[in-house]
Amino acid sequence: MAEQGSFQNSIIYLDGVTVDYDGFKALNHLTFMVDYKELRVVIGPNGAGKTTLLDVICGKTKPASGRVVFGQDVDLKGKREDEIVALGIGRKFQAPSIYGFLTVWENLDLSLKRSSKGVFATLFGKSTAEERARIEENLETIGLKDYAHTRAGSLSHGQKQWLEIGMVILQDPSLLLVDEPVAGMTDEETEQTGQLLQSLAEKQAIIVIEHDMEFVRQIARIVTVLHEGTVICEGTVEKVQADDRVREIYLGRQKVAHV
């Protein structure tokens, strides 16, 4: 159980959460919290429960027990995924989900309007001056201003990832969930992605799941290490690298220097 003071400062708070798949506990009485405007990185070996953590927060997976509290008093347990999005939680999956046949601008415009009328009906609707201004600002933020009228399918892998991040943040989430954002990126794209996430963390809380430890070192303020569905260590990169339990878990999987 978290201390009351810490809980009051948190935007998301998981209290004793268990996810049980026929006896396998993907999360095991997990207690985890992230503060407002905090950039948190979560690492751990395969099967540690990292993606399940995000699934529980966004409502994709329902815990068997425990509480998932958003803000000060909103219990997410039992809420539908669309209800959770409406509350202010956005998720960027590992594989970019964009409309490749549309331009970058059209993808952002579609995300901003969030219409249920369908893609083409939404696109043929006229954008307001305020909407156009928000898209222009978003293009600057994600570094795609020069690609506004480029077909999204022709973008590089990294640019597609930035576009989807832009699509998510246009929905004004106060908590952004990002799953392995730099997988498959070039070194330059990786660095730019780190800069993007750090700039976004000035306005919203972000939870990043990541394996690339060079990237973790670039962006991490606090690192949480999961193992067998529970937190085994939390702190700075230096603290995590020096922790004997973390070193033991990663030995045989990867070099300790890269933990």
C-alpha cells in the first residue's frame, strides 16, 4: 500500500492489482503509481507484466482484484476502453496504427474530430480555424511540419510513430501510455523520440515501456523494474543498475551493463 501523501500526488494508482490467467499471475498484487507530469519508464524481462500493466490501465484487461484509480477518485475497474479514453488516458501501441492512404494532416484532422460518422464523412467536413491551428501546433511538436501533405504510408518507421503519438495527444490525454516507441528506429530517430517524449512530459504524465536501455538512460527520470508481475526495484537508472536483484534477474538474458 502506498503512503497517503504519495497517493494524493498520483495521476494513476494501482493498489494490489492481480491479473490471473488460469493460475499464471501476469500481475501479482502490484502496487504502482505515477505522479502528474511525470515521465516514468517501466522495464523488465519478457513476461514481467509490462504490457499487462498498460492493458489494465486502459481497460483492455480486467484485474481479478485490486484498485486502479485515475486522478483522485476515479476507479477504472469495470469501465470500458472508450470510457477510459474519454477520461483522459491515451495509448500508443508498439506498431503504429495510422491511415497510410491519407496524408499526415488528414490523419491528425481525423484524430482531432473523433467522429463516429466514418473516415470519409469526417474528412469532407470543414475544419474550424481553431482545429487547423491545433494541427499546425501538433505538426511542430512531432517534427512533421514539412510532411503535412505527405501520404502517411510513405513516411519512415520513426515518422509513423511520431504521427501516431501526435494523433493520440490531439485527444488531450493527461496520461499517455507508450509501448516500446523506439523499436526498429534509427539512432537519430531514437534520439528525436526521446526529445519528443521529454517535451510532452511538461504537460502530461507518460508511462513508457522500453527494452532499449540506451534510450532509457536518455529519457528516464524514474525507472520501475517489474518481475513476475510485481515491482522489485524503483528509482534512478543508476540505482536500478546497482540493484543486486535486478542484476540477478538479467544475468543470462543480457549483459549486466545493459540492464
